[in-house]
Amino acid sequence: MPVKPSVLFVCVHNAGRSQMAAAWLSHLAGDRVEVRSAGSAPADEVNPAVVEAMREVGVDISARTPKVLTHDAVRESDVCVTMGCGDACPVFPGKRYLDWKLTDPAGQGVEAVRPIRDEIKALVEGLIAEIAPAPTS
């Protein structure tokens, strides 16, 4: 991994899972990692239940907007984490690809989103430990 690895989170609508993952990575790793998220068919807005679930844990994603997945976003990332977008994500040699099997929060209330949020946090913590562990003193 480079000194500052870059991670791209991809889900279909870029309105739930990938937004939570990107927010957790930014929140937990700070400036040690460059973070992107995108969707193969982006929604108009981030799922309000996702915004609320993240707000409950002190992470504000209310100003985020879904973005379209581009070849450049994948090309510029060291790690590409897909979450249910199937083969819509382009594959480039030399990149690390992970596929996280997560429940889609679309159409769900905040009660259903909380366990997804917590599962994503655990996966992101594991990813940070691999690619950008905290500096030791």
C-alpha cells in the first residue's frame, strides 16, 4: 500500500452502504486514507434513515450526495470495495477488490439500518488495520 492509500466504496445507488462505509473510514482513519464512494446508478439523495443512523453515532453525512461511478474513480483507488453492484464495477490490474455482502438499507427504517451501520463499522475497522494502521509511538 502507498503511504496514503485510497479506498473507493461502491454500491448501486451510493445512498446507503457505500455512504456509511466512506463516512466511517473518514471518521476513523482521518487523513491517513483518501476516501471515495460512488454508485453504478446513483440515487438523488442519501437515504434519510442512513443519515439518521449515522447521526446517532456522531457522524454527520447530511451534506453528502450520491455520485456516479467512473472508470477514473476506480483507476485512482488502491482498494475498491463493492457492496452489491455486481459486475458494474470496472476491474483494473493491480487493484485490490473486496466484496462486502451487506443488507441493502433501501426502503428500511432507522431500526433496520443500525445493525448494517454497525457491521460496516466493524468491516471498516478491519480494513484500516490492514491498510493504514495508527502510527505507533
